[in-house]
Amino acid sequence: AQSVTQLGSHVSVSEGALVLLRCNYSSSVPPYLFWYVQYPNQGLQLLLKYTSAATLVKGINGFEAEFKKSETSFHLTKPSAHMSDAAEYFCAVTPSGFQKLVFGTGTRLLVSP
Amino acid sequence: EPEVTQTPSHQVTQMGQEVILRCVPISNHLYFYWYRQILGQKVEFLVSFYNNEISEKSEIFDDQFSVERPDGSNFTLKIRSTKLEDSAMYFCASLSSFGEQYFGPGTRLTVT
């Protein structure tokens, strides 16, 4: 079975600071991993995905994530936060390209001026 | 850019009533999904659908729920007799050929 743990329900950063959102996964098979962002009253937008190719994955809006098998982690980073990054971020795992996504509990990113 | 659409955006219904939530997946996608998110909780999988059949369903997806693809474009979720605990945001998703699930904006279901 697959599962995802997101440490920190809330993360606060200042504008221009590094963003680090943590995700650890559990999977009995090599996983497919995703990060989604949810802005208030909107649906889930795909930020980036890992599917066993390069371990450092670049996504939209300047975000990237690194797959570390030894740490079972897939943390999301952005070098410099922008006010518009304030949203909820969800990490998700699936054992294959077409099966269900299993989501973490989400991390709300707050960005202050 | 193609996107998944959902209607209505908000549905209010009384306990015991039937509701149908509608989704139009992206046109060349073949796998479709329903998820739900109870307020303040994580997104949970309900059901996946491929080739006009349910391919996987969760424990939440009991006999009160059903899905259908009535024509070439719509994908519906029906709840036969709604309960208070069915109040949630329901998301439809469809799968690209690159293995990415694209989500619609959701339908907020409020059961009173």
C-alpha cells in the first residue's frame, strides 16, 4: 500500500525566502510522485511529477522537487517565495501511471511581505 | 488549453435526496476519477473508471454511489440518498497519456 506524510500543516516564509515543503512516502513498489497546488476555492493544479526518470524534477512557477530513495522523500522547494505562492500544497503517490492517487494531508504555505 | 470542467459549482440538497454531479473530462483522456475532500481534510479517492467500467473503488464508494459515462463526453457521479457526511468538495480528474491526472475545479456539495 502507498501512503504519504507531509510534515507541517502550515509553513510561513517571507517573500523572497526559500520555500521547503516536506513529503515522505511509503510504497511497496517504485512510486510515481506528484505535487499539486490548490489556491483558495479552486481545484488541484499539477506542479510537477516524478516517474523514475531524473531525480531532480522541475515544475511550473519555479518549483522543483528531488526524489531521494534512501530517505523516501520528495520535498518541494522554491528558491525565492512570491506572494502569489500562498496556497495549499499536496504531495501524492501512486504505484503506477493510471491507478489512484493517494494524497498527503497538505501543507498551507503562508507568504508574508 | 484543454481542461476538466464540472457542474454545478455548488449544490445544496436535503438529506435523503439524490444528486448527480457532472464532469466533462479532457477529450482524448481514457481514465477518469472521482475524489472528494471533506472540509479541512485530505483529498480521498472514490472511484476510477476505464473502458466503461469501474476499475477501482474505495471503501467510501458504497452502494449509494454510482458512476456513469452516459455519452462520449460526460462522466457523472450519482449519490442515491445523500447523508450529512457526504458534504464535501467533489473533484473529477482525467488521465493524460503522460500519466498525469488533471483535476476539475470541483463541486461543493452541501447536505442539509
